[in-house]
Amino acid sequence: MRVGIPGGGQLAQMLIQAAISLDIETVILENSPDSPAGRISRRQVIGDWRNAATLAAFAEQCDVVTLESEFVDEDILRKLEARGVAVYPTASTLAAIQDKLVQKQTFEKAGLPVAAYRAVETPRDVRSVAQEMDWPLLLKARRNGYDGYGNATLHGVEQLAKAWAHLGQNGRQLMVEDYVAFERELAVMIVRGRDGQVRSYPVVETIQRNHICHMVRAPAPISSHTARRARDLAIRAVEAVDGVGAFGVELFMVTKDLILLNEIAPRVHNSGHYTIEACVTSQFENHLRAVLGWPLGATNMITPAAVMINVLGAHHGPPNPDALKAALDVDGANIHLYGKRHVRPGRKMGHVTALAYELSTAEEIARAAVDLVDLRIPEPDG
Amino acid sequence: MRVGIPGGGQLAQMLIQAAISLDIETVILENSPDSPAGRISRRQVIGDWRNAATLAAFAEQCDVVTLESEFVDEDILRKLEARGVAVYPTASTLAAIQDKLVQKQTFEKAGLPVAAYRAVETPRDVRSVAQEMDWPLLLKARRNGYDGYGNATLHGVEQLAKAWAHLGQNGRQLMVEDYVAFERELAVMIVRGRDGQVRSYPVVETIQRNHICHMVRAPAPISSHTARRARDLAIRAVEAVDGVGAFGVELFMVTKDLILLNEIAPRVHNSGHYTIEACVTSQFENHLRAVLGWPLGATNMITPAAVMINVLGAHHGPPNPDALKAALDVDGANIHLYGKRHVRPGRKMGHVTALAYELSTAEEIARAAVDLVDLRIPEPDG
């Protein structure tokens, strides 16, 4: 079987690592020949997916096409579907997710609890939402936002003009959401087969820093009652968009009895990287199984606790080739580098997962390793 | 860093899977462009390593060269070393292992217990060994034997002529070993760094069928006292050949108090495949760390028990592309296929590992999955 992925980032890289064990061939479609995933894929098509000839060359090689990013145009997926290629998640699933306003509407229609939201066309609309809901509010780009690029928290009207100018550039459509004062942020990886079979991974806690995922604690330190509610909500969210494949579902735990759906990502997800070491079947393998129509693997943890911490860039420039060496000395730290050639502040360069009997121990180990990763090239002495 | 591997089989494939996570580039040297490892390596050199130009093209791309097979000529490694390429295991380590007679002599010189053995030049020599040690005896090719190709158990003189004719073809050198009636076969993966730092994996039990590894049970169901002896012996064996990298050490447990060294393989080893899922750091990652001079990772198991069973070919022909599907339904079975294009009886096509609280449960799960892998292409219904 050949699985095509438009995009060659770290998610595609980790999908390929899983694909190798099942003798699944991969085809990466990328602009550049030197992407993390393209370098290790059996097949690669270089070019722009908006170019018809490139897309055709890609489609011809694939039995199934799947995504590592939700930023592929719905239209591209429809063109692939029209060529007879199986595409999972489907174009209509993507359409229900890509525009965050439509996503919220879809969940609301399915009876799932979400924070209050409004479409806004002008700053004046935001001010009238504020009269209704009061500050703080979240101003969000409806499309193409990730890792905090694409949203701003407004604590008062004085922050509105600047945030609007920034987020609303080039006529980008925006929306407003009620700011949720949550107790914890939770996430659940859901994997759903072509036949509707669903498996859920344990509910995890995600800790963000500057809107970027910093740490994932698995399982989340919450009651089994709350975990069950979170998991059920996550499954219903994926069913609401008729999702096939792995889905990262982000939730707000407002109180132990009130959980709101935040966002859903139609792909393997940073909050599920811990599953590589900590679960029977990783999110990556299960995603491949799902989109190929194969049976899904068990999702339970094989260890009482796991913590994943992202390795984020803190400067601009190439990475230090010896960045890892000191961190390798930390027993129990599973290190993953993504092979990116350029560091940017906040860019995800890798991650570290540690397993232990307790979350606190796993966190200590992962943190010790991440603290020793030094992406900067040291200044020469003298 | 770039690590070169002459050979593109499943061991190289699994080394590459581990290399990806640490952003280590690999260079595969293979005769055919479609080997399991070559297909997924960032770099590949196609050709025969005995060809000087091919070897030079390979050497130029590598910071370190390592092995997936002990059947590379010692001379080839010396040529690479002469070009200034770091080679681990070194040519002299390989020389001490490749000829099984020299291997035995090396261990004996280091004071390590081995079964009695003799060099033999003619069938008459075997008969005189039999007078000394009595039947049964093991007749062994000194070089290039694996998976039962290269040795024969002789229960009496009547089996000698045929075995000699078969094993001794083309003037191949043979040796004789006393046949050891063991209680169990044990194996230990040892990883040794460039600086002499040593880590040992748990002692496992290996179950052979027709001289081919059938199953590995980790940890071996033996006393901690016996395990300690086995582990110490394995470490001393690797030190005796000044090994750097991962080494598979095979042992005979004759009784709980008598353990003999059987053979050592200067590479990652089938008896260590379970470490991918069951240990903090897999043998593949630790081998890469060792040959690169990096710190070694922790070798302890993260689960009480693990069982690995090989998926062996039983016919001649191409594999069934749907071989896996039914086996994927077995919860808890981690399936690895090697992407080989031809099945042969006894050929290693993949393996399955299962983790559990008890060996018996892990074995049940792994066996259920292996039994469902069907490599034969089904006959069309008539």
C-alpha cells in the first residue's frame, strides 16, 4: 500500500517511521527536496500542490492520501477524490474543521458544549460582542492559525485595534470567542476507522506556554469521572465531522463537571507524541491503520505515567549539530529530533518523552533532558 | 553525523528507524537498489563492497561505518580504517569473531567457559574427536554460518560423510564442537561505547526451531543469580574482543550453575528486537550511540515481560500483500515487517513483540498474531 502525504514536516516524519514497520510505502509531496519527511520517504514528489501536473503526479503514486496539516485546501482534496484517490480525512471533514467558525457551528449543531463565539466583520462587531460577553475575549483568525499564530487575547478595548490590524491583515476573516478561564487544558487523541470503529487514547493534560504546547502529562491528573466525560466528548466531536484517521481533540476543563470542546485537529497531534513510547500502538501507526481501512491497534498505556516536553527554538539560525549530546546522558529520556535545518524562536525542533511510575518523576526526567538540549552553536573561545 | 552500513537488510532497516529520531543520516551500501534498508535510507551507494571505487564512494560519505552483518570481509574494514573512516566494530574485533575457531580461542584465552572444540581438516579428524568426546558432536563451518546454514549435529559416524560434503563444499574450513545438552539457551545484548562504558540488557531466553531463532522471552525465567552470571559472562566476552557497539551474546545454560558462552555476533541481534518496545532505549538506538561515541541509554525494561516471535517464510514466492491484516486485529501485538520481496522457507520476514505482566500472556498475544500472518498469496477461488 502507498500512502501519500502533502507536507514533509515532523508529523509526516513520524508517520513514516511507523509506516516502515508495516511495510507501507510513503509518498511525500513537498516544495523543497530536503524536508524532514521527504529525506526518509521511499517516494517524493517535489512541487506545489496547487499545480495541477504536480498534484496529478502525486495522485498517480498513491492508494490513499492523508494529511499532516489541516492547511491543505479543501479544493485540493476534492481534486484528489475526483481522481479516484481515497482521501482521509475527507474533503468534507476538512471543510468542517478548517474554518474555525464552521467547526464551532458543527459542534454546536451536534449538541456539543463549546465556548460562546461570534463571527465578526469589523472591530465594531468585536466591541458589541464585548458588551454582550464582557472582556477578556479571544480574537481568532478563522483559518490557518497554529501555535498562537492566529489568535490574541483581548483584555480590553484598548488592545483591539492592534490585534485586529495584525490578525486581520489581507482581509483574513476573524471570529471572537469568549475567553475561558479553565482549570486545566485537556487533550484526547481519537482514532476512527473507515468503518466507524473508534478508539480513544488516555486523556492527557497539555500545558501551553505563549500559546505553544510546552508539555503533555499522560494520563491527566483528573478523576476517572472527568476523564470519561472528556473522552466521550472527544469521540462525539470526531463523529460530528465524520472523521477517519487520528484526531487531536483539545478541551477546556473549566471545573471537574464542566468540559468544553476547544478545537480539533484532523491529524496526528503534538499532544499524542507520548504514545510512541507509552502506548501499545502509537498514534502514528493507528492513523495509518485507520486511513488504510485496517483494524485499529490497542491504545492503552503500557506504563503508569508519561510526560512529553517539546524542544523549542530560542534563536534564529542553524541548529548546533551537537545539541543532543549532553541530553543523551539523561537516563530514561527518549529524544526525538525533527531534522529541521533552521531554528526559529518557538519553532518545534524536537521533543523528549519520559516514562515512569509517577508523573512527577517522568516530568523531572524529561525536563532534565530538554534543559540540556542546546540548539545554539557555541561561540568559539577567545 | 553520517553512519554508513554495508548491507541493507532488516537490521539496517531498524537501525535507520532509530537513526531518524536522532537526526542521524545513514548511508547504505548494497548491490541492489531495492533493499529493505536502502529504500528508506537518506543516502545509498549501489555496488559491491569489494570494488575499490564503490568502497571509496561509500567511505567518502560516512563519518562512521558500522555493520549489520559479520560477513563483511575484515579486509574491507581495514581498507575503510586506512582511509581514516571510524569503523565500529573494528576490523580486529571482527577478525576475532568472524572465524568461529578464532572466536573460541579468544574466549578461552580470556578465561571464559566454552564448549570443547577442535579444528578439523578431514572427516578422519572428526572421527578422532569423536573418540575423545563421543557423539553427538556439532560440525560447524568456521565462517559465514547463520540460522543453521553452516552447522550440523552429528549423532553418529553414519551422518558424517553427508554433513562433511555439504558443509565443506569449496574447501570451506570446518570445526567440531562438543554438543551441549543445555537446559536453556540464553542471550544477552551488550552495548559498549568507544570509551569502554558498558550497558547490558536483561538476560533473555531464546527458543530455536531448526537452528533458527523462533522466540525470545524477556526476561529469561531464571534466578537472579543465574542471570547475573550470564550477564557478567556476556560483558567479559565483549570486552575480550574489545567490542564497540551492540553485541548479541548467546549462551548455554547447562545447569543453573554452569553457563557456557556459545557465540557472539558483532551487531544488533534478533534476540534484542524486543528492546524496541520493551526497553527504555532500543538496541538499535544504543548501537548508534555507541559507534558515534555518544552516551549510552538506559537498558532496563519498562514492562515486566515481553515476548518476540519471528515471522518466518514457509514457501517460495512473493509475499501476500494482505499478509498482515488479520494479525493487526490482535490487541497488544507489535508487528514488524521487513519489506522483503521474496519469501523462502525459514527466511525471517518480520517479527511480532508483545508486552505483558507475565511471559505467558505476552507469548499468547505474540503467538496469536504470528499465527494470523499469512505470507502465502491465496489461491483464487475456482
